[in-house]
Amino acid sequence: MLWDFKAKFYDKGRNSFFLSWILRKENEVVTQLLPSNILEERRILDVGTGTGNIPSLLINPQITIGIDISYGMLQRAKSNHRNLFVINCNIVKIPLAIGVIDVVFCVGVLEYFSDFKTLFSEISQVLQNDGLFYLTYSQKNLPNFLRNILGEKIHFVQENEIIQELQSYGFQLVKKNKTFIQTQLLFRRGI
Ligand SMILES: C[S@@+](CC[C@H](N)C(=O)[O-])C[C@H]1O[C@@H](n2cnc3c(N)ncnc32)[C@H](O)[C@@H]1O
């Protein structure tokens, strides 16, 4: 599988000058929109965790679960974070009980995955009322068109479609930010 192949050099690639600059900017937004005190002692789910970039930003969570379709990615994630619980599954069927999660992250995934309606339905099941959902998508711009030309196969979604679909599950958009190749949206349910 492509992501298992990518897992072998994913972290190394991201350490290159340009990609590490992009990642640093994106990670700064996570800590701006979700300061560590909001995340403290929370039950966190990272959907499409890859090698565990999001878990590396968390300070003192109660529990962090990373799910990913790629076993290779999860092996890396686990070796990067010993305390991370990992589940090897497709995000269209998240094997967790109803309402057990406080904060869900889904970062850098939506552009590789077209069925966002099923994903949002699954997330709304596992997230508790009043929970937070941090979601990113790739906006239509020149760098993202270039990624497509370079073979990344980026799916573009309309932000208003995302917002409408999540509103149907009781989510409201509370914060938003944009970086070079990514738009970050923070939703809260039940306000
Ligand atoms: C670009 S990486 C992002 C990794 C991580 N969230 C980050 O920000 O560094 C996308 C990840 O989504 C995972 N993924 C893609 N489609 C998936 C699916 N249907 N179910 C579970 N994971 C999926 C891939 O295996 C990959 O690890």
C-alpha cells in the first residue's frame, strides 16, 4: 500500500528544509488554536495519525489514540510515542464506543479521502457532547495544484460543504486559520 511505502521515509522527507518549514507553521497553528491547557487531561483521538505528528504536540493528555489504515505508519508512530494507543483501521469505521473522546484531530487526511460524510458521522459518534474537532483540508491554490501535478492526487472539498455537514451533527465552527497548503478549522459540538 502507498502509505506503507511512504512510511519508510515520511519523517525524513518532512525534515527537509522546505517541508519542515511548512510543518512548523502548521504545528504552530495547532498550539495557537488549541493551547495545551485545553488539551490537558483529555481523551484524544488522532484520525489518520501517520507517524504521530499530532501526538508529539500534546502535553499530558489522559490518553491518546492514533488510528491509521497504514500499518507501516503506525509502527513508526508507536516507535516515536511509546504511550500512544494505535488502532490499524479505516476511518470509515472507527472501533470506539459512543462519546468516549474529548478532542478529535484529523490533520492532513481529508485531501486523500473523498468520503468525508461517513468520516464526520463516525467522528460525531465517538466524540462526547461539547467535544472539540480540529480538522484540516487542502484549499484550492497554486501549491496544491502543483501537488496534484506532482502525483499526490489531492481531493478538493468546499469549506461550506464541510461546515454544513458538521452543522447537521451539532458542530459549530469556532476558529479558523490558513497556512501555505492547508486550512485549519476548529469545531465545537453543542454550543
Ligand atoms: C498526510 S498523512 C497525515 C499524517 C498526520 N495526521 C500528520 O499530520 O502528520 C495522511 C495519513 O492518513 C492515513 N489515511 C489515509 N486514508 C485513510 C483511511 N481511509 N483510513 C485511515 N487512515 C487513512 C494515511 O495512512 C496517512 O498516514
